[in-house]
Amino acid sequence: MEKKILIVDDAMFMRKSIRKILSEGGYANVEEARDGDEAIAMFGEYNPDLVLLDITMPGKSGLEVLEEILRQDEDAAVVMCSAMGQETVIQRAIVMGARDFIVKPFKKDEFLRIVDSCFPIDE
């Protein structure tokens, strides 16, 4: 079964960049959300296998979105995406239940390694 991935980022260029990397890695079933409210609504509708969640967005922060997603599904796979210098926020996200984090700007191989690690081979 093809994995479903939800990209959440307020920057269109970043969503396109992530989608391109995912496509090159063999992931085709990808949806996008522009902000936290849209992400929460889409999580319930789309039921993604993985959420790639930006930390800094207008409106709801990535941490607030993470909290709401985990309230809907405590086993949700969420990887936080952050810029350099947000180590404290990343640590908090991991404690809250995020699976991992990716630091912007992304290195394609590292990005795909983290995404792939969210999908156990036996699935």
C-alpha cells in the first residue's frame, strides 16, 4: 500500500521543494497544507501515514499542531521541520511525541533517510 504523506508549511516554495524530494524518493501520494488549521483538518480527512510539519507558521505553531494531531491519533508519525537555531523547540517537540526532526535547508539524502525511517520494512 502506498504511503500517504502530508506536508505542512506556510511557504509554497518549501512545500514544492519537499514534494520534489519525496517524488524523487518514490513517494507520490502527497498532500499539502498551508497552515496549522488546514493541517489539522486535513489530518482528519486524509489520515496520512506521515506528517512533515514546519515549526514556525503564522496562526497555530507547529507545536500546537503537533499537540492536536497527537490528540487525534497518539501513534501519528510526525517529523518536525525547522530552521537552524530552534534546538529548544525541537527538543520539546520530541518530548511531546514527534518521531524526528529535519533541519532546513534540507540535504536530499538525509531528508529521505528520515522519511524512510518512519516506515518499518515489515509494513
